[in-house]
Amino acid sequence: MDNDLQNPEIDDLELQQAIKLIASRSHYSHIVHCIAESIYKNGLCLKSVKTVLDEHGVNIKDLKGEFLDFIIDYIEIIINDHIISEKEYKNATLLKRYFNIRVYIQ
């Protein structure tokens, strides 16, 4: 398994600030707010995301639209300075993977 999936960076201040900003937006459901809070506290960790989903008895597919909005909000925040760092790219990729978002180009 990918090392990033097992060992999240908890002290990623840029990620925490972005997640805090996203969580402050009221258009997300309670579950997505809980996931944002978990990421804020525990770092970007698949186990934490799955734990929140399990606690609420929700399938990841049920929230796919909100997760897509979440990732788009994250990307909008990280491109605000017109530069995407390697860490920001990795975080966006992990969010996409954790939320089971696939991009198909035809």
C-alpha cells in the first residue's frame, strides 16, 4: 500500500488552513463537515475518512457530488497564489483517491 495512505502528515499547516476554510462553507452536509474536521485534526488519512463514513452509515458513493465540490474548493484555494506546490498536488491527488473520484478523458 502507498506510504502516504498509511502515514499522513498531521502538521501540514497549509492543508489545515485550506480544510478549515472549506469547512467554514455552509453548503456541505454534516458528514462532509465531520470529514473535514477529521482531516484538520488527524491529517490526510484514509482511515479517518472511512471511520467517519462508517460512523454515519454512509457509502462514499452517496456523497460523490459533495466530495467533488470539496476537491474543487481545495484546488481553488491552492491555486490562489498561482503556484501548486508538490505537497499541494499530492494532497489533491490523495483527496481524489480517498473520495473515489475518477477522471475519464475520452
